[in-house]
Amino acid sequence: MQFFNSLTFAAISFVAFTALVAVISWWKTRGDNLDTQDGYYLAGRGLTGPVIAGSLLMTNLSAEQLVGNNGQAVRVGMSTMGWEVTSAIALVILAFVLMPRYLKTGLTTIPQFFEQRYDAGTRRLVSIIVLLSYVVIMLPNILYAGAQVFVNIFGLDEMLGISYFAAIAIVCVATAVVGSIYAIFGGLKAIALSDSINGLGLIVGGLLAPVFGLMFLSGQLGGDGSFLDGFDKFLHTDPAYLNAINEANSPEPWLPWPLLLTGLLVNNMYYWATNQSIIQRAFGAKNLKEAQKGAVFAGFLKIMTPLIIVVPGVICALAYPGQDWGSGDSAYPMLVAQVMPKPVLGFFAAVMFGAILSSFNSVLNSASTIYALDIHRPIFNPTASDAHMVKVGQNFGTIVAVVSTIMSPFMLYMGGITSFVNSAFAAFNTPIFVCLLCGFFWKKVPAIAAKIVIPVHVVLYFTLQFGLRNVIPFLKDVHYLYFTAILFVFDMLLMWVIVKKNPRPEDFVLHDAKAVDMTPWKNGKIWATITLLVMVAAYIIFSPLGFGKSETSTFERYQANQASTSVTETVQE
């Protein structure tokens, strides 16, 4: 029994599960033709609904989510679930509004549509913005968040006798190397298959944290250490943490309720319906029906994910009342290290590693796809063969992996992970989504519109978020998603002005590439309605109408603490 509780057994089980996923992925894809554009970048257009749903979920659920969202939850409570639960709305819209149009055009990348709808210059502009966001924001944060989990759970810095920064850097490099092998040499199908296997592992392993966490909470608060007692204490110890409805004036990391169907919806629509690293899975569907199944099922799963990436953070807050968590990013790794039984620690580490790899290799594959097909081929080698473009994508992916790996340890100094990523992305995601939305549904929008809307939005957002909020007191604590909501309206009005002044001479007509069968999912809208009703039920449960009824909210307590601190500092002066 001592052997099963040892670090050696944890290491063996970690390597075994990680190797099993790799072997299965290789075996299932060993005969695939990766020399064609569709074969390498779109898995041969043969992905089914369950594989798409699993890959969508695993691309989204990374250590960045586990660390960042739980880090927010330990500070503010269940409102963090808004980032997860409301994703169902965007995925349903993707399935029944945008996916029929995407698959009709036979797209491989989102920027391809921007050339069809606007012009080649717009395609390059969008491609460059997306690539920069991947290299500078997404990939480094994925690696850093994963490294944080491993370093904190296993105490690698102390074990190896090195600094915390050095330990983070070592894990970032190791993760990048393995992830790059999947992304660069395996193509989308290998990524999607490994995602599906790791997805099952993540559901099992991820649920272990709240299960053992509730047992730990019971013991920590004087109970009998049972799961049921821990669950009872979770529901009744401090209901303020179970209220997902935050005040309209609450700042980040709280999530004000007016943003749920405004700024957050715009953010989700970009992420789930426009972001290449996500949407590429649906582009690889064998037909429209499977794409819709995958999107709707992924939406349902997103409603369940707070059990894994929000509840553990709340458990931490209840188990250690009054503790200052700082950015909160240390909470989840600390809870796992505290409650996870040693015999399953290796399996859990492997599942976590799979989640990190999934997000890393998916984004890396998408970066390679965009560069090869949207920048290199049209600019440098329009007549290049598919096999050559696959090589170009692989070479570019290697460069991106090296650059993002070098940057990743320095994310240690960027504050809360989720806050940094989401606030930075907000500068680019809204105008790209606006141009895509208007491009599909407004036939008179001219080519010049995107070249005006995108840079104007970026300048205005950076001015508001990183300039005016520091000099205008009223803006200091305004949630950045309010800026997103306001600028979305501004972008749409700007589009309207441009169309009025300079309409497209001829109406845009959506090209039918006849790439896949476009028969829709017969019962899809029924399942989509059920998914959205479950989403509403989740918000009722975690609200003052359910388990979140309390005399004071977490934000009101924060305000009281700030006022008390201000008074103390004034007295001392």
C-alpha cells in the first residue's frame, strides 16, 4: 500500500495514461492522408458530433480555466460560472444560425470568409490580429497555467531545489514539446481524438476535486468528514458565495448581471462562433447534422463544467474563511494537493496534462492553419500544393511554439490569469465578430467597412481600458465587459453609417461549395431548447431564489473592507 501512495506510483500512472492516449490517437490516425489541406487541417471532414463536442470542450477546458476560474470563484463566489453556463447560448446560435452558413461555404479558416465577403486585405488584417493574439496571449497563458498546477501540486520547485520561476519554465517547455508533436505532426484528427479521450478523463478526474474537496470542507469546519456533511456545509455555511447574480456596479472579477446577455454574450459569440481554434472542429464535421449535434452537446456540457472549474474555488473560500488569496490563482492547485488521494494523483496529473495539451495543440494547429492558408499561400506562393502548405504550417507551428514557450513563464507577473486573458482579448474579438455578423446578414456592407471598424474599435478599447480608466475616477472600477457591450453598439452604428455613405454596389451572395451534406439535425431545436432551460435552471438555483440568499453579498463585503482599510490608513496618517 505504501507503494501506491508514493511519488513513484504517481509518476508511473501519469506516464501510463499519457502514453495510452498517444498510442490510441496514433493507431486511429495511422492510415490517414495528412498531405492534403482537408486531411491535415480539417480531419478529412469526417468528425462526428460526439468527437466535435469533446474536442470543443477540451480545447476550451485547460489548466488556464481550472486555475483562473477557480481563482476568481475563491474571491467572488459562484458568479464566475457565468463564463461557462452562458456559453450554451453562443453554441446554440452557432449550431442553427452560423454553422449552416459556415459549412455551405466550405471554409477551412475564418479569414477565408473575410476575403470572400470583403477583400484580401481584410483577410490578411484579421489573420495577423488572430495570430498575434494566439502567440502573445493564448499560448503563453495556456502553458503558464498548466505549469502552475504541476508546480503547486507536486512542489517541483522545492523537490528540485530551484526557484519557482525556474520550475514554471521547465514545465512550460516540457508541455510545449509534447503538445507540439500532436499539433505539428498529427493534424486535427489526432488532436480531436486525443481531446475526446482526455475529455472523459477530465470529467472523471476533474470531479474528484470537488468530491474530495467537500469531504475536506466537512472536516475543516468541524464535521464528520463525509461527502454529505460537506455538501450540507457547502450549501449553508456562507450562502453569499452561492449567489451568481452580482450587482450591476460590481467590478472585475465579479460579473455584473446586466453583462450576462450583453457584453458577455458578445464575448462568447466571438469565442465559440468565430475563434479559429474553436470553430475549426466544427469545420471538420462530416455534415451539418453532426456539426449541430457537436455544438449543442458542447453547450450542455458547458453548463455542467462549473462543478469542475468553479465549485472547488468556492470550497476553498469556505474552508479558509478570511484568507487573502491575492489573484486567486493558487487556490485550485493548493486544494488538489491538499485533498487528492495519493494513489490517484498520477492519473489526475495525466488528465490535467491532457487538458493543457488539448488547448495548446489546438491553438497551435489553428495558428499553423491560418498562417499557411491565409497568409503564406495567398501572398508568397499561390500555386503551392497542399503537401507543401502542410510543411509550411508545420514549420510555422514550430516557430510559434518556441516563441510562446519563451514568453510563458513571464505570465507569472500578469496578475489573475482569467482576467488578463479575457480583458486583452476584448480589444480584438468584438470588431471581428461584428464584421463577420454584418458580413453574413447585411448584403450591402462594403469592403472598406472592416478596415475601418476593426482599427477604430481596437484604438477605442485600449483608450478606455488602459488609458481613461486610470485618469477618470468613474471608469476605474467599470467592468471591461461594459466597454465590450458599449463598443459593440458603437461598431454596429459605425457599420450603418458606412453602409449609408458607401453601400456595396452589388448584394453579396453566399457561395455554395457543396463540401458536405447540409441536411439539418431533425430534433436539434428540441435539444437546444432543453439545454437553454437547464441553463436558466442553473441560474435560479444559484441566486437569491435558490441557495444564494444572504444578508450581504461578496461585493458588499469587499466594499466594506475597502472602506475600513481606507479609514485605517487615514487614521494612521
